[in-house]
Amino acid sequence: MDYRIQKGKIGDESRFAYIQVESWRAAYGNIISHEALSKYLDMEYVTSIYKKVLENKKGNGYIMQAEGADHCIAYWDKARNCPEPGIAELICIHSLQTNWRKGRECV
């Protein structure tokens, strides 16, 4: 399989938002009420957040592709609640449901 990881850039906000929204829909759609979840499933809202983050160069967002198609995202930055330097915090990691449980063991 061909995997590629690229750092997010301005213009990628809709790619980040799509993966996040669809992963939340799949993971929480039958657990959390639609009313509570609706804000996080609003593509326009989520896209605007990623646009702001990317434009302000906040954190480090990455998109992974598998076989040329977007597969998952991860975002990290320096830890918000840790006074020690050099400590990172994973802010989010999301994967499309079609790619769940397709891990591969490295030998």
C-alpha cells in the first residue's frame, strides 16, 4: 500500500474538516444525541475552525493518504497545561470509518 503524510497548509481546511466530521458521525452518531453532536457535524463550522488554525499557523496538522485518498488527520502542538519545555499534546486524531480496523503489523 502507498501511504503519504503531508503537513497541512492553507487550503486544506475542508480536507481536515471532512475527515473530522465523518469520523465523529461514525463514532458518535448512535451514542450522542443529534442536538449535542450537531455543532461538530456542521462542515461550515468545522472548516472555519481549521481555516483559522491553518492561517494563524497554530500547531502541527497532518493528513495521511492511503492509495492517493485522504485517510486520517492528526493535530498536535506544545502541551497547553505542562510547564516543562519540549512536551507535546496530541489535540486530535481522526480516521474515516472505511479505513477503521485496517492496521498492519510491522515485522
